[in-house]
Amino acid sequence: MTDTLSAAIDVVPISAPSAPGFGAEIRGVDLRTLSDAAFAAIERSWIDHQVLLFRGQTLTDRELTAFSRRLGELDHAPIQENGQRFVDGMPEIYVVSNVIENGVPIGSLGAGEAVWHTDMSYLPAPPKASMLYALEVPPAGGDTSFCDMYAAYESLPDALRRRATGLRVKHDGTYNSGGYVRQGVTPTDDPRQAPGMLHPLVCTHPESGRRMLYLGRRRMAWIEGLDLPQSDALLDEIWSHATRPDFTWTHRWRVGDLVLWDNRCTMHRRDPFDAATRRIMHRTQVKGVAPPAS
Ligand code: SIN
């Protein structure tokens, strides 16, 4: 089904089996030259559908950051695993890539799996939006999946929902989603001692008003007040529910695709791909304005 908004953008819902309306493709727009009305329609669709796909874009880094800034102030990207910034003079651009030039990786996360996560949830106010723009894609693999955290919450069995409500989770800042230790962090095996933030396990979206699970990432997570085995058992139960395939859709990338997601009510993961092939994505993130709240 296609519904056409007044600003003449076409919104084509994608949907996951148990998450109707989760994800949409926006057709007929050039992100370099959006009118205010078209941008407003896109912003509304982003709140409604959580993840938006735009195909066929041709953006320089400046155009990518200019579009990103229309959603709010941009975060500086985390420092690369080798301690370097990614793009000279553009600290907002995070390069996700396996490509090595002159012996130096040009980006982060390599060619392995990136596990389910919410971007930078270890911060007091994590980014509200993230976007990923495809510059080079491998012939196979490297697909990115998105998971609807409203649907995950709304379908929780009653007993599990009651147990989850009111709890807080430690969001670890030691490892990135590729499993690499972040710059400047000394790893510990105890999530209670690790750097990071406590956020409510069940949060309310500040714009849609809907409730969602807020999990961050599984590795080194801990539920405040529980001993580690109890915390792990409850987290495992919640995670296996939240990442059910029927709450997710998977994007197969083409060069020129831009995917914009609401980082507050989704998680994402990436499939591994052949390290001998090339994948280059540029990512920006829009600052969160408030901590996640119940
Ligand atoms: C990310 O986790 O931000 C990167 C996802 C991807 O490489 O598709």
C-alpha cells in the first residue's frame, strides 16, 4: 500500500510479520534538495515507521551531514578502534568499513557480525537518530536487520512485562557491536564495574508516547539489584523474545541507499561478509535531548 503525503513524498510501508508498519521506503526524494514541507513529512514518517529507507541518493559527506542536521545537533562519532578519527575535518562522520588502505583500516567493525544493539546507549542521553549511507557494498552478505522494540514490548507475556517494569539495565560502554574494546577503556568481566549508564528497561518514547523495551546490547548487560545469574537469566528471556525474527526486517544494501532509524525504539545488527570484498558506509548520529525515561 502507498500513501502519499501532502508534500508529495511516497511512503511505502515495509513491515515485519508481527510489526505492521515497521519500516518504510520513502520514494521520490533527493535528500540534498528537500523542501521544508517534504522534510516535515519525512520526520513524521520516521516517528511513525521507525526506520526509513531512501534509495538512489548521491551525497557528499557535507550533504550527508547537512541532511542529518535537519533532525538536530550531531554527535561526534566514537573514536576508531585504532585511536584515529575517520574523516579529516568531519568528526560527525563514522566510517563503517572493512577496507584497509596502506595497512590502516579506514573504518570500524571489520567484516564480522555486528550483534544486536542500540547505538551508544552507554551514554546518559544516547543519540535519537542514526543514519547509514552506502558508498560500496559487497556482492553478498553485510545485510543490516532492524528490530521493532515497540512490538517487542507490546507482545511480552504479561508475567514477563510485569517483571520488567520498573527495572533498570546497565548499558556497557566497554565493547562496540563488532566486539572490539572502545578506545581508552580497560575491559572488566563484571558488568557492575564496567563504564556505562543505567537506563529503564521499559521506556516511553518522548514523541510517540508508546512504550518500548530498551535493551542496548546483551554483552555485559546487568539488571540493577539482581545478582549476576538472576540478571543473566531474566535478560536472556527478554532478549530471546525481543529479537524474534517476526519483529525484524532485513535490508539488502545497494550503493546510494540511506537508512535512517529511530535509535530510541529500534535495535539493529549486521550480517558478516567476505573480508576479501569491500563495504564502505558513512554514518551520522543526531544527539539525544534527554535520557531514556520510563
Ligand atoms: C552499525 O552498527 O551502526 C553498523 C551497521 C552496519 O554496518 O550495517
